[in-house]
Amino acid sequence: MPARVIVRAMRRGDREAALNLWTEAWQSAYPAIDFAARRPWMDARFDELARAGARLYAATVGGRVAGFVTIDPESGYLDQLVVARAQQRRGIAGMLLARARQVCPQRIDLDVNQDNCPAVAFYRKHGFTVTGTGRAPLSGAPTYRMTWRG
């Protein structure tokens, strides 16, 4: 029997596991970029998001962090949605997105790298449409602004 997934508010003790899976997931998606070197940026980003009022949620499987999402209830901006590679394609990302929709039932905006085809397809599958373009802050890579309206 598969372990139950629980989505709950992220706890301080989840930070290390969340950073590990953020690094692993992004390194897998973009092997040419050293995401271990970018880890301090994400560590600081967690604090920045929390100070700005974003809600941070962790998905756990068997008590271990398997993914997380960050959503700003004021702006509806989803900054991060990450699932551990070993836990992907099990519905966890959808569960995290559902939690973000509970926080922001009217509208969610996010930016996604244009060449991240699996992520773009995931968001399209979940009702997001491309509403603009831009550039990733760290890499300058082309991004899509995607929007979901409830």
C-alpha cells in the first residue's frame, strides 16, 4: 500500500529537505547549471517569501518532505512548485497546486522557463494559459507568464 501524502504548512525543520529536493529537481531539469551553487539563493528566497507574506506548504510522504509550493495570497503569485524526482508522477504536484488554489481561488500567476516542457504541459493540463513572456532573474532564460483563473 502506497504511503499517504499529507499537504501541510511548511515547518522550520522542513527547510533542509526542501532545499535538497529543490537542488535535485532543478539539477535534473537543467544539468548544465550548478544548482548546488544556487542553493544559498533559494535558502534566502524562503525567508524573503515568508517575510512578504507568502504561504509555504510541504507535501510529505511517510513523514518525509516530497515537495513544496509557495503562494502569495495577496498577489496570487506562485513562486515555487517542486516535487522530489522519486515522487514525481504520483499526483503530488497536483495536490500542492490544489492547496495553492485554496489560498488563491480567483487567480494564480507564475513564471515558467519556456524550455521546461514538462512543467509547461503540467500547468496547461491544470488550466493555466500563457499570458505573457519574460526572462528568468538568475539565468536570463526566456519564460512564460502563465495564469489560471478560478
